[in-house]
Amino acid sequence: MEKRQPTSKYLWIKTSVLAVLGLVLVSLWMGTDFHKPVKAKVKSQEIGTLSHGGREEFMKADPPKSMIPNPPEPKQQIRGKTVFLTFDDGPSYATDEILDVLGKYDAPATFFMLEPNMVKHAEEVKRIVQTGNAAGLHGVSHKPKVFYANPESVVGEMSKSRDTLKKLTGVSTSLVRTPYGSVPNLSEPEQQALYASGFQYWDWNVDSFDWKFNKPEYVTDVLNQVEKHHHDFPDEPIVILMHDRVPSPEALSQLLPELKKRGYTFDVIKESMEPVHLK
């Protein structure tokens, strides 16, 4: 019996089926996805935005909690008659003498330093760390319109300061003090940006106003502020704002022995502490 030859239609169908199977096998081998991409539906209120204006809301309405940078966890509070001396704007030509007086009275302090001054007085920065004092950051420009321009400028200045400190001493820190204090200068978006970048900002609760004077006549007023604050808030640390400037060593020589006589002790600010903020 003569074998029937396949028709052209049959051959065409067979060829088409084999071609389709071949494409499927090739796509599986190459991992090609012929499906159209599925667009995820994301509600606009779920997208966090970092404001460039510096005063707008940090996040849109009702953002997921997971998208909001959280402030540090609650820190331990310092109780008792503990004084935390802090010096802004240094280091300077007065730093060495300040350190001498602090060492004489066994009174360590925290120095919130400006990046250009750290570069200029590198040896003083190293000595601050080597003598058991704490290094903090105060930014770069110290110009409100520049520093507080937006969250990025705040974080940028503190990051540059931290990098310089690390390069000079091998020490890094999260402790910062913003120029002229956080109130009313530091906006909510800027606070959140600092937290998100791992910084912890500090203010003070005793202001020496030493920048007004060329001589240490402010010592009596500082002592009165310290006593009043301890009386009104006995469980809070006492953080004194001073500046790294020429009159400071003489003022410390009067202030420190008097504070010791009244039963106060001294310590440096630590990252484990609950920050003091202006109210």
C-alpha cells in the first residue's frame, strides 16, 4: 500500500507548533518574561518627602510609621548635682589654657567645634580628645542663612565636621550643637534629618552670656543660674553654655572652685544621655 505524503497544510501546522514550542523553550532558558510589567499602586500619602524649604511638613499626610526617621531611643537621665561644661566655636588660641584650667580642677568638658577651626587648630583638637574631654560638632559656616537653608545643609555641615574630626583624631561622634541653639532656628524637617543621619543635637539650660563680656564678670550670674536650676529641676543635668575664647580661662578659674565648694561634680556629655533642648 502506498504511503500517503503529508499535505502542505499539515506541514505548515506542524512547523508552526514546533516554532512556538521552540520560542517557549528559548524564553524559559533565557529567563525572558513576555508578560507586561505590573505597576504597583502606591498611595501618594505613603511617599515620604524631605523638604528643601526648611519649614514645610517633613512628611505628607498620614505616612506609614516605617517611613518616618525615628529619634534615638530614650536615653538615661543624669541625676544629682552634675555640671556639664560646654564650649562652642572653638578650638582657638585660648583652648590650651582652657584645658589647663579644666585639668587643674579635674573638670572635663564638651567642646562643640567648628570645622574650619578644627583644621586651623588641629593640635588643640587632638589634645581635647587625649585629655579626656568630649568632642562635639558645631557645623562649618556658623551663618544661620547658610546653615539652616534646608535639611540637607544642616546634615551636610555636621557630616563634614564629623569627617574632619575623624581624620584628625580617629574619633567619631554623633553629638552636635546647632549655631545659636535649636530654638527657634532648627525646623522639624531639619530635626528629623539630623536624627535620620545618626546625629544627636544638644542645647543648654544655663547660659553664661560670656560673648557679651571681655572679662569674667558673668561668673556670679552663672552660679546663680546653676543654683536656681538645680533647685527647680533637681533631676536634670546642668548644661552650661560657654565659648572657646580668651576670657574663658580666667572665668573658669573662678567658677570651678566655687562650684566644687557647693558640691557639684563635672562630667562630659555622652551619647547615652537624654539630650537637653531649649524650651
